[in-house]
Amino acid sequence: MNAVAATMGIERIGNMRCGVGESPVWHGGERALYWTDIPNRTLWRWDPSSGQSSSWQLPEMAGCMAMAADGGWLLAMESGLFRSTAFVPGMVAPLLRRVAKVTHAREGMRFNDGRCDRQGRFWAGTMVMDMSRAADDGQLYRYDFSDGVTPVLSSLITPNGLAFSPDGRTMYLSDSHPTRQLVWAFNYDIDTGTPSNQRVFVDMTALPGRPDGAAVDAEGCYWICGNDAGQIHRFTPAGKLDRSIAVPVAKPAMCAFGGEKLDTLYVTSIRTSDAEDPMSGAVFALQPGVQGLPEPMLKD
């Protein structure tokens, strides 16, 4: 296992600092990175060729998002799932329409981590925002155009780490709450979009950090942010820790592969104390030495 120093080959992009930076998505067609700042109800776009950033205010907190084949986006927000037109730099506000309403188990809930499977179905989990309650009212939902939104898994506290193997036949899901700190693997039926055979893939209670957002590389290895430990961990498909990379913030939130060759790992983070963690909330780019996979698009 190789540990990489916190400053080695890691670049901060832009000067923005998010409250909770989440759901980084590389848009290959635009050659740009998108992500959401959940508590500030803001969506960000960064163009690495020009170094320019753009942002848009949202009417609700967006926990995650996915590209759509028509050039728009699907956003999982507080009250449900919303389709948007493309986010064009210079546009004052995106055009949003709700395509699926979600009735939460209690007040004070929102969507958190999510993404599309390899077939273009969208998956996203919900959570109680007050994590001190340790309330397991969260659910994992599946959305597709024909069936709408369907709850599939329940009893989650803080669902995170959703990802799919390169062949799409394994689904990963974590629960990052301090009382759980587990990553599960599931067999995944690519024809029906049904997970089964839930099993512990990684128990992170003995490892640095809580399991947060994740990505899968072209070799099938699973990269996950170690929240509170300032590390990104890579696990083999067998669940073996392969390496850990230190980042210059305590709370990395989610990672995603991007760049023209998909060989850059982008990492968002959560803002904490300015005095203790002055770059917290920033977004970083590093070269991990492996390539990622194109992010699947929503299929209508």
C-alpha cells in the first residue's frame, strides 16, 4: 500500500469554497466539471481549459445530479427529482421542472449521494439532515422514465458511495454515518435494475475516515473519500485496500474521474473551521496513475 503526501501532485481548482461540495460529474462533451454545493443551493461548473468557473442558484438543495442525453440534467433535490435544461455560462437561472415527487418519512430530509447505472437508470439515497439523530429513515430510490421513482432499499442513515463496476453487474453503496461506516456490494441485474445479495465489501471502522462519495476506475477498483481523515482510499474488486492518498483537507466528500483522458481525479470537500482547515470546501485535482470511466447519462 502506498501513501502519497498531502501536497504531492494535488492542485486546487478555482477559488470557490463550498459548504458541502458533492456530486462532481465530468461532462466529456463540454470538457468541464460540474458539482453541487448542497447547503448553499448552488451548482458549479469549471472549465479547466480556461480556468473559468460559473455558478447558478437553485431553489432547493441538490444532493446529486446526472447528465441527460438531451443535454440537460437530472437533479435530486429536497422535494424530489427535477429535470433541467443545459447550464449555460451567463444564464441567470436554470429552467427546472419536477419529474418525480418524493414523500419523505419525516421532515428535515433531502437527497444525498447518487448517480446513473451503466444502463442509464438514476439512483439516489435520502437522509435525515440532522445526523445527530442517527435516524435510519433514509431510502435508496431508483428512477427511470418508464417506471418513475421507486424505493428499493430502506433503513439507511447517510447513504453515500454509490457506484457501479465497469460491467455494471456490481453495485456499491456506503453508509457514512459514524454508527455504520460500511461499504456494501450487491449483485446487480442490469436488465431489471435490481440489486441482490447485499454483503459487506469494506468495514471502514478500522480504517482512516468515514466512507463518503466514491468512483470506480477502468480497472474496476473502488475509490472512496475517507471523510474526517483527509484521505482517498482505493480498494480492489476483492475489497482489499490498495492505496491511500492524502488530500489537504480533513473532509473530502466525493471523487470523480475527468479530464480528456479521464486520468484526473477530482475531489470535492466540506467546509469546516477556517482557522484549522483553511482550504476546506475547496475542490482539488490529482493524477492517481489510473483512468476512470465515462459517467453514464440518464436514459429517457
